[in-house]
Amino acid sequence: MTIGFAGLLSVVWRMFRRDAALLLPVVGTFVFLPSFAALLLCDPVPPLPTGPRDEAVMQAWLNNVGLWGQANGAWFLLSELIGTFGVAAVALFLLEPDRLTIGQALGLAIVRLVAFTIATVAIAVPVALGLWMLVLPGLYLQARLIVAIPAMARHPALRPLASLRLSWKMTKGLDRALTGALVALFLAHWLVISPLSLADAALREGDGNSLALALVNALIAGVGAAYATTTLLLGVVAYRIRASKGT
């Protein structure tokens, strides 16, 4: 029986509901809070030019991004590192052969943080390039690499780059359903984030209401944490489906 993207998302929802009481504190502490803090402490990333993007315009934008990175990059990198730790702990909690407690999963995630970080970066770079080009290629690449982190959680000896190759193999045959699920999640994420980003930009101009800005940033961080958690759970579901068939 072939499972579609709606079926995958349904399984993800049931998994989340089952373990929500255990997962939400981890996601809230290690994915949401660091992102929220970074949004409050840092200036926003310079937006892409809206007009014609000739060489001079793009070079000026890259220079602005470079200056932004010098002033703010360390906070965002720290936020991403802590977020990777939180995601790794959730993956270990869900997929370790011997069911771990949350505390044990957090401890093991610290020990294996370097490996999980390498795998996360190796996934993020091609996916980001694909999203930059036409969006759909990036989501397809994410669908094919989505099993890498769950596979590393399940197999402690699996190295980061080997996990990407395994993910590419395991997602064969599930690529359409996974891409469809990611398209649905991406659209939902975009529909919520777009007005929040506009509100953030408006509140930062002049003497904006600091409380309103904090609320908007909390919502942005919350949506990002929800997206990261859902994509991880989608990878866990895909891994379990393929592993159950001996792939």
C-alpha cells in the first residue's frame, strides 16, 4: 500500500500527540528560546533587493550581509547550534533502540553533537541553494535527505556523510509523498511568517512598541520551532516506514 503526503502528515500528528508532553519542553527550551533570544538581540538579516538585481546591487547586498554577519552572526550560530542539540535529543528519544528518558537523550545528544551538527550543515547547504533557486528543488532535496538525522539517531556508528547517502537510498519511492508533505508545511509556514515578518519590519522602524515587537518575534520563533519539529518527525516516520520494509 502506497502512502501519500496526507497520510504521512497524519502519522506525524499522531506521533506528536502521543509524546507532546515530553517533546514540548525540549523543543521549547532548546529550539524556541534560543531562536527567540537571537531575534530579540540581533538586527534582522538585510532583505534581498526588490528591484533589478544587477551585479552592483547584489554586491552591495552581499556587503551588507557581511557587515550584518560580523555584528550578529555569532548569536545566530549559537542559536542554531543549541537548536541542533534539541533536535538531536528529540531524534534520539524517539529512535534509540533502548527507549531513553528525556534526560538520557539530552546527555547522549551532547556526546554526539559534533556529528549531528556536521550532518545538519551538510543537509542545510544544498537545501538552501535549492530553495534559493526555485523553492521546489530545495524541498525535493530536503525530502531525499530528511531521514539522515533519524538514521544517525538509530545507528550510533553511522557517520554524517554516510547518513546522507543512506537517506537518499531510503527515501527512494517515498520522495513524492515526502516532497508533497514538505510543500504543504512550507506553504503553511510561509503564510504565517510573511505577515509576521512585515509586522517585525514595521515595528523596528522608528520607536516601535517593544512589547509588540517581542510578541511578534516570539510568534516567529514559535513557528520556526514548529516547522523544525514537524520536519524532524516527518523524517522519523519516513525512516520507520522504510526500515520496517528492510530498506
